Amino acid sequence: MTATFQVNIVQFLLYFGIVTGFILFAILLVQRQQFRGSLWLALLILTLPLNFLNYTIVPILYRQWDLFTLVRIPVLYGFGLLFYLYVNAVIRPSFQWKRAHLWYLLPLVLDVLYSIGQATYIRFWDLSNKEGWFYWQIDFLIHEGLAVVYNLAFVVASYILVLKACRSAVAKRELSSSKCRWLILIGRANLLVSTVWLGYYIAEWLVYPQIISFQQYYPLWLIDVILILIIGYRSIVQPKVVFRINELKINPASKYQHSGLGEEELQALGKRLIAWVEESEAFLDPQLKLADLSDALDVSPYILSQVFSQSIQANFYDFVNQYRVEKVKLFLQDSKKRSATILSLAFDAGFNSKTTFNTAFKKFTGTSPSVYRKKSLAQSNSTD
């Protein structure tokens, strides 16, 4: 059977990835005001289909349009940098694009200037050798090599930054465990893409002056498509995990006046919070954070703080520690736990510090744990 146009399954997936990449770029761009990091992730996704076009559409334009000056769409240098900016926007609430960050764009600017200069030279001085310039492999190897190293450096730096942030006690108060798992997953995925890309680059040198065909790059492109689909799915289904919610800039004197929540809504959220904590006994987790409660209730940390302040009328730590104290009181009243130390019972209830436990117990009971235990066991013995 003859056909003028034939598309195999791999080509279909690649073009599907291109279309999906552009659609996701548009969706994430709309979310940039609501979620921190969505702009950088949108641009990151855009680099993948644009880079694919470098190897499909650009050669056609290059051969058919004498005035086509940009030989390449300058996106090779964006992959690692944009991932680095995305990670910073998610894990650092105060992170903002600054003028100093323009230095990161220097390789990209130099690449654009080189491409314009090269294309201009071909157009006006060496047009007869235009096809030969396009297949000048040493030019490709140098250009590609710089991009590989540049991107890999940013991806590795981003992954190290994620690991440090998620292991840091300070960062754990800001990041939920689900967000950390996502950042680690996407960091490893980007490391995989960068490593495979590096492998292809090394292979290009090994076969030089021969070339690796475009079809032999299919595995790398398919990995890119999978990465686009993973990012897109999680960004749409779980945006609060993928991004950081843009908190309102508020005046301490009128802290919550712009939240838009009325008294009834606050009370309803407060009841939901209490019901969930009591049912799940989340307070037993010594690593419990405000961000965990925020994820569980699907509300922003800002709104949850307002619930604590105006509905619960207690801060997060007092709220959680009060439940832990009540749990310890039950333990101390239990004659079966008479042989257990008070500190071990405190740890079983979710405390992770003796000092914190003693302070909280005294605050909510007006007495020390040891005195409370003696009174409880005495009353238990008297009723037996």
C-alpha cells in the first residue's frame, strides 16, 4: 500500500507531546497569579516542545527560507535554569526574580548572538554552502556540549537544594511531606533526562565524524513526553502539591480582612479541623506541621492560620499539644501503663521533647505529670 503520509506510533507520541506541551503551557500561565512557581514550570514545559521543533520544523525553514536568521530556537539553555527557578519559588516563600539573576541568561544570549551571526554570514557571504553549514557537526557538538553541562549543573543544584530543604527542620515547617515527595520525584526525573541527554552527547563524540540519526534520539524524546504528561497531570489535579499558594501581602493590623471568609465559614472550617484531627489522631505524629493540616483540609496555610486565630482561638502548637496532653492523661490514668515511664508515654502521645511536654502539661492541667499520675492512680485504687 502506498501513502503520501505515514505516521508510526512513536511519531504520534512525539507530536502528541508537542501539542500537550503547548496546551499545558497555556494552562499553567493562567495559574501564575494564584500559584508561585507556575510561571517557571510553564516555561520549563514549553522548552521541551520547542526543542523538538528545533529538529523537525527548523530544518525545513532553514532550507526553504533564505532570510531565516535564527538557525535554532534558543531553548537548550532553559531547561535546567527554569527548573532551578521553579524549585526556588516553591521552597523559598521570599524568592523573587532579581536583576542579579540575569547573569544566568548569559549563555542563552551568547547562543542567540552566535546563531544570528552565523546565519547572517551564511546569508550574505556563503549562501552557496548553506547545506554544508547546517550539517557542520563540530558546531553542533560545541553548542550542544555547553548546553548539556549548563543544564546538568542547574538540575543537580536544584536536586541538592530540594534534599536540603526537605531535611531541614526549618523547611519542614514550610513544606508538606507530599510537596517534598513531589519535588524529589520531579528532581530525579529531570536528572534522568539530563543524564540520558549527556549519554547521547558522549555518543555523538564517539561516532564522530558520523552522526546519530534523529530516529535514534526517540528514547530521549519519549522520556520528555512522559515528563510533560507527569508534570501536567499533577499540576492540574494537585496544584497545591506542585506549587506554593501565593499568600496575600497583609498588614499585621488587619491581618485577615482580605481573606473573604465570613464567621460562619470560619466556624465550619474550625469544626472540620477538629473532627479530622480527632478522627485521624494526627497529633500522635511528632513531625506534624501546619502544612500537613493544610493539605488534609485542602485549604491554604493562610486560611488555616485564620481559623486557628478566629475560630479555634489558639495557635497551631497549643492546639496540637492540648490533644497530646489529653492523650497523656489517659495513659497516666491507665493502671496497665503503670510500669511505663512518663517520658515514654509523652513520646507515644506525639511529643518529641521533654521540656516541651512538661511545659505543655503544666499549662493545660496546672500540675506536673508526676503529681497528676499519683493522684490518678490513688483515685483508681480507692475505687477498686
